[in-house]
Amino acid sequence: MQLKYQSGFGNTFETEAVRGALPKNQNSPQQPPKGLYAEQLSGTAFTVPQKSNQRTWLYRILPSVKHLPFALYQKPDETPAPATPNQLRWDPLKSPTQKTDLIDGVVTMAKGGDLHGWAGLAAHRYAVNAPMKNRYFYNSDGEMLFLPEQGGMVFRTEMGVLEVNPGEICVIPRGIKFAADPTEKTARGYICENYGAPFQLPDLGPIGANGLAHPRHFLYPVAACEDKKGNFELVAKFDGALWTAKIGHSPLDVVAWHGNYAPYKYDLALFNVMNTVSFDHADPSIFTVLTSPSGSPGIANVDFVIFPPRWSVAEHTFRPPYFHRNIMSEFMGLILGVYDAKESGGFVPGGCSLHNCMSAHGPDAGVVKHASTVKLEPVRMKDTLAFMFESRFVMRPTADAMKSTLQKDYYQCWQSLQKMYKK
């Protein structure tokens, strides 16, 4: 399958899978071309400022309203574990032993905020070994940022097709229907479910016009219509629960569309890293790829941060991440290699950790001993890729997360730290 993309973050695009399917002068003519139905998908309120307005006009074979009534598929998790000030870390998920697609292969790790109030997030992991052959999905509660860690995924969406591999991300906005198929026998990765404002590029401030993620590197799909009938299932996430409905046609039947509300992908290798070239350790905010702003300037609903390959050159400095207590809560995962604050082991690709608001954390004892005495020369940090979902909200781990793959001895990595104080 040869995929085609359009580039530019937040751009307004127009695309058609069949020539002449896209109306040229009106959004909703009395009779759209080729017998299609016009349907608007709004990702923001109608009256938000023009610069923030997100909407797309879809020209589809059948309107989205044509399906049978929804019934409850899976109740929401009503027994979350208490939020804890303890440092938490998990081993990777095991591959499923039965056929498991994305809908059934997601494990929720932690939640924070209020999905009813459009604020906060949930952090998930997934492990799948089957495609979504006759099933489709959409999420009313938030947009979804996917990070494959092992094996790629093909996302078939209403707007077109995106293939996403480890080292890339895919963002599917709230409400957009899609199906996801692994490109290999198994696939594993992470999901940030963002209940709040849509992800956007961060303001660069003193950095200036260039650096971090560049708009031109974000890729959007071109129209690719699925025109087929059959016995299909449409699964919706709504109010924290999953609902299912029968549908007699593929809901990915959009022949043409125009607008700025659409899924996109980004290659994290294109992130232009900013870093210190003198002394001290820069704050992790310099690694922000995308941000979901809150009502308070500088305090994000969610920041998506990465720690990619880069040079480390700081002089007279403890180079790994310093010990800290942070007002923001941090959910972290590893895509590739070793994270420089956890070189003593325990934090491996596919694993994850949670350090909540004001919970102390930092490099393990072995890293401290080495980094405090090593000769400081320029070092190329290669073959590594870690990420963080950072949020203003305390994250409550789920009951399932506290039972599965939890490392109960995580705290031990700091217990051998010795008193070095001398009067």
C-alpha cells in the first residue's frame, strides 16, 4: 500500500479520493456531487476565536447517523486505586495469548482530571496481535496520541490512512472514527488520552522561530474511501464506558473532505533538540513536542515530552536528570534503548513509571556514583528514546495497573545512596 500525505501542522486541507467529489464553492450545497452526503465534524465550539476553530467538512456515502442503537460493551473502571505519593514503575506488557485487537488490547494505567469537564488525561498501554477486521472505533471523551514501541500500526480513519512505526506518533482527534491494524504479528505501545484542549505546538518564546517540532513535518492523510457493506461493529468510548452498535456499512466512507480537524503523524527523529552548551541541566520543557494548554498560562493540561538522541556537552555539571519534586505529575515510558537517569536497569522499552505531584524522584544510585566522577567530555547519547506525559493533574493508577507488572521493589534503586556530607 502506497500512502500519500499532506504536510503542515494545523493546516486547512482539501482532498478527494474521486475527482469531482469535493464541492468547489459551498460547504453544503443542496445536492453535493456524486450523490454524497455533506457532514460537518466540529472539534471545537462554533464560537471559539477563528485561530482556534477546528472543523472539517466530510462528503460521505452515508451519514454517520445511520447505525443501530448503542448498547453497553464495557463498563467504566469504577474502582480506581487511590492516588499515591509513592514512586511507581511497571514492567512491559506481555503479548496476548488469544486474538486481541486494539479495542480489547488496551490497559489503562492511570487517570487524572475530569473527562466530563474536558480537563485531564488518561495514560494507557496496548498489546495487540489481531487487526480490527469488522470493527471500528471512536472516542467521545478525548483525542488519542499513539506511540508504537514494538511493531507498527496502520490507522484507517475517516480522512484516510496513516502508517505509524516505532519512533513515530499518531494523533487521532476526538470523535474521528478509525480502525487500527498491526503491521507485524504483535504490536505494543502507549496511548495518551487527552480530555482537554487539542494538542498544539508549544510557543517557542526566546528560542525564536526555529527549533523543537516544525509544522512542515506533521503529515496528514489524503482521502481514501472504504465503500463496502457488511455486518460491522461500531464501538464508541463515551463517558468513560465502551458502547457497541451494529452498522451495515464501513463508517470510513468519506470520499472527500476539507478542513483542519484531522488525524496526523509525526516522526520524532525530526525533533530539533535544544540543549545547554555551557553548564547545568536544562529543564525538560525544552523537549516539548506538543502541548494541551489549560486555563492557567504555563501550566499545561498535558505536555508531550521526548528525550531523543542528542549530544551532552555541559561543563562542571551533573549531566543526568537531577533529583526533583515537581508540581506537575509525570507518566513516563521508554521506546528504545536506555534512559540516562536509569542506567542501572529496571526501566526497559515497553515499561513505564508514574511520579505524582511533589513525589521525589531522580537518578538511581548507580547513575549518581558514575555521573559524579566521570570525566566530562562531549558524549553522543544515541539509540535512546524516552517520553513523558506531564500534567497539572494528579494521576490515579487503576486497580488493574496496581496488580499487573508493577515493580514492588522500585524504591530500592535509591536505598544505597550514601551520606557524603563533610563539615
